[in-house]
Amino acid sequence: MPTPYEIEIRGLHKSFGDNEVLRGIDLEVATGEVVCVIGPSGSGKSTLLRCVNLLEEPTRGQVFVGGTEVTDLDVDIDAVRRRIGMVFQQFNLFPHVTVTENLTLPQRRVLGRAKGHAAKVARENLERVGLADKADAYPAQLSGGQQQRVAIARALAMGPEVMLFDEPTSALDPELVGDVLAVMRMLAAEGMTMMVVTHEMSFAREVADRVVFMDEGRIVEQGPAAQVVGDPRHERTRNFLTRILDPAAADPPGPEEAP
């Protein structure tokens, strides 16, 4: 039976030795939905994302993408991964080839596309992210924000049904963040299914259909962005957002700051 969900996660656990990082995650992401995952460092957000395309192998539980069980031992994981685009904190571009070649090489090697077709798809996706004029540049000639936009274009060139973003702006200078978020807003408006691990609360509030707050390997709270970010119900969510949105209010002054 067809499922309305592009991603389904059931009873997901992940341990690294004695450290249990994910402690029973149940989560669905509907086709065309944008879900932002927030929470403190070490809460399991990135591990959860990496389990979706099996970059990390779950200790137990099930993950489905487009109705296919990723965690099935007999699954063709390469076929599943071709349906999933992933953008990391670091850009992971090949430094020794041009921007265009960064987009065409994966298409040719993984999808078997002809050189001309791959180049056409590369041009189209560089235009989508506003970097058509950088096609012949090398990564070192680009700003961090431009490199991240190239990384997004590279993922899009593979024709994914789902995009996973793992803190895509965390390595960028503040003034470079806006252009990357603008590309992600565009994808959301086009109906791309997206899971986004982020600390950008304004983006989550504006773009996410749903926000998931994680802490200590569990989902503590989830719901519409306006509710979770604007009026959280759980004390742990409120404390986290207070630290993120107003650090001065979250931390009492030290001795040298006291009047």
C-alpha cells in the first residue's frame, strides 16, 4: 500500500559502544514536508540524520525511505541513496576540479549519465542556486557560502526525492548564511521533502512545517514551528530556546559582570 510518508523511522536506537545516542526515535516526514530538527549539541540530531541513509547503521529499529526499508539487510542501499541528497556542515568539494566537474563527476560515475547530459544538468542546478557565473571556478576561489551552495547544487543534480541537511550553515561566517538559507527556502517552496538539522531558529520558524526538539537521544517535543519555537510546551525546549535566542538572559552574570 502506498505511504503518504517519504521518511518513516520506527523505534530507532543507535549506540557507540556504551554510549546510547538515540533512544527510541519514532518520526515520519510526509512527502513535500519540511521538518527542522533542533536541540543541544550531543542530543543525537546528526546521528539521526545519518541513520536515514545508513551512513550510520542503527543498533535496532527500522528506517523507510519512499516505502523501502533502508534497514533491511537485503536492501540495495546504493539505489536508496540515489534518492537521497545530503548536505553536510563541511562542503566536501573536490578541490582539484572545477565547480562544473564537481557536479558532473558524481552524475557520470553513479548514474551513468553521458558527459553532455551531466553538464546540462550541472548548468541548470548552478543556475538554481545562483552560481551559473562560477561554473569554471575552483572551490578555493569561492567563499564558504558559495561552496555550500555548490554542494547543494551537486546534491540536486542527482535528482533526489529527499534532501537531508546537517547544520548546513554552521561552518559559515554570519554574513554568508543568508544566501544558503535562501536556496533552502526555494527548495521548500518547490515542494522538496527536507529534514534539516539546524540552529537557525528564524529559518525553522519561517520555513518548517514541523519542528522536532531532541534532547539526550529522544524526541522531547514536536509540532508546528509557531508552537514549538514560539510557545514551547516542555521546559527543556523552553530552556534550550532561551539559550539560543537570548544567551544573555539564559546565563546569569559572572562576578566580573555583577553591579
